[in-house]
Amino acid sequence: MMLDIWLKWMDQKGFLKNIENEIGTQKDSSDLKQWKKSASKSSLYQRFVNQKIEAGEKASMQIGNMYTASVFMSFLSFLTVAKVNQKELVNNVVGFLSYGSGSKSKIFEGEIAKDWQSKISGLEVFKKLDQRKLIDFETYEKLHNGSLKKPISNHQNIVLDRIDDQENKVGFRHYKIN
């Protein structure tokens, strides 16, 4: 989806010829799908991804699918990487794009405030990701189907307290701050 948006933007800005110089013209290609695949591997697109998207994907790549939360985790990842790299973001405009398997999507933008670094200090996104507990597939299946009856972790943080077995709440997970 991002490739299509980027290609449209490149065309609107008059930069499509730069891609065509690298991979050939879309008109000369008999297969649009293959041309887009080549565009996704072009040095221009790879540079765009590295400069504009990659920092936001670092945490999500370690977590996996979080559905709606993924757009916000991407933002936290982006801010954390920028802070570590001492990149100044004040007044930069950031675009957010999230889409689901149904008809839902979110597209919005925001401007980075001057106190952004203080707002994320203490979150330690990557440190917390490194502290996760690996579980085996059997435990994962029990978590997924609601048959796990005790918490898998007892560290100081938000932990699974219990899994409900009441009517209309079977499998509902209750958490508490430890």
C-alpha cells in the first residue's frame, strides 16, 4: 500500500522519471505488477524506506501484528530511534497510516512538539522488548484459546491476573499492576 502512495506522490511531484530511469517506464512494461515490484526494489524507494519508514518499524518487527496499536507503536519506535540518534524533530510533520483487513483505516498527521523527548523518556521501548519472556508454542496456544489458568510472568509490571470463565466472558483476560 505504501508503494502505491509513494509512486503517486513521485508522479505528482514530477519525480517518476527518476524511477523510470532506473527500472524502465511503466508504459513499456507489459506487467504492471512486475513493474511495481521492480519499483519497490529500486534504490529510490529503498532510500525512502530507510529515511522515512525504517525507524518506525524497528519495534513493530520485534512485536508482530498489533492491529490498531501498530500505528502508535511505530510512532514510539520512530521517536525512540530519533532520540538515540540525537535527531531533532521539533515542528516536523509526521504522517500516520494504518489499515486493516476490513474497511477500517486511519490516516492522519501530527506535528512534533518541542517537549517530545521528555514525553518518551522512561518508556525504554527496546529495553522492555529485550526483557520479554520467550514462550513455547504450547503455551502460546493456551494463551490464544483461553485455557491458560495462571500468569506466565510475575515481573514487576502489568501482568495477567486471571482468565475469565464466566458466561459471555470466557477467555477474557484480566490484568493488574504488580
